[in-house]
Amino acid sequence: MDVRFDHIVVAVSNLAGAVHNVKQHWGFEARGGGRHDGAGTQNAIVPLGHSYLELVTVIDETEARGHGFGLLVLEALEQGRALGGWAVAVTESPSVEGQRLTRNGVDVMLFGLDEAKSEPGRPFFLYRAPGQGTPGALEAGEPHWHASTLRVGGAALPIGLETAPRGDTRVELVEGTPRGTIHELELTRQDGLHLLLNEECLRTL
């Protein structure tokens, strides 16, 4: 089964403010997104080509507590973490129980949310039915950043991954940092410029 880095969840307390701030700080255009049905969350997408940043907030705490994805975002906010989690996309739906996440134009199945919630450096898994577009797709001629490296804490691959995800994004281990944490995401622009997104800078959103 093909496993690829899909996106990183950035938990924010104020979605409109975060959309404004990523534009002001880094020139990122957040777009699309919307309210997730029954999950108590709302998002906006920063496209990175083959992946994306998902800016997401909780808009209904009761709904969020009853849905795995909503609870992942809610607990990140309660714990003061901006790096709420990361997802890998799989080409086949795993033969285990998952949770459906829908909003206008999106219908995916998520797996491993409980494990990712307790250990954010461990990814959750996402299955898109054939024919669904990737939210990170860029228009021709747009400034092109891509997620070049995700760094997670520990000295071994996160539980749940037998091998590092394929694709444009490399997963690196940062020894000496706590296992189960997301250390930083490195973005690279088409002209070679690098940008590190970590807790320190993302909390300003």
C-alpha cells in the first residue's frame, strides 16, 4: 500500500485571524475549507502542491468532543499546541474501523485518530475515494512552496509506519527531543528559500 505525507494540522483559536496572519507573515494564501459536518471544526487550506497546511479551529465544543478529529483539534488547543497532528494518505482503505469526515466537496475516512491524539508525532491515516481532488493543488503560475521535511521527536519511526512515507516530503527523526512530538515542518520555495514552521512561530497565529 502506497503511503504518502498528506498534510499537517495547525490548530488555531481564531481561524479568520490565522488566515490573515499567514498572509501577513509569509505571504501564504489560505483558501477554501469550511465547516466539517458533525465534527465541531472549521478549516482553511494553505496549498503546497502535493500537500497542505490545514488551519483548523473548534467552533462547537460539544460536537468536537464527540468526533475523533474534533477532539484531536480541541485537545491541541487546550494544551497550547499549534502542531496538532499530521496525516498520511493511503491508496487503500485499511481493514479497521475508521471515522468519516465530510464538508462541502470533501468526503474522507480517517484512521488512527485516538493514537495520534495521545502521541502527536504519530500520524493518522487518511483515505480519499478515487476521483477526489487533493486540497493542496496549486494553480498554474502560483508561487510554489512545498513541504520538504517533517521532523518528529525520537530515535525510531512513529508507531504505525513501517517505512517513511513516499513522495516529496521527507520524514526525519530528531534524537534528543521527546518521542511522540512534532518538532517542525520545513517548507522550501521553488527559488530555494527555506522556512521552518515550529510551535514558537505558529503560536503567533
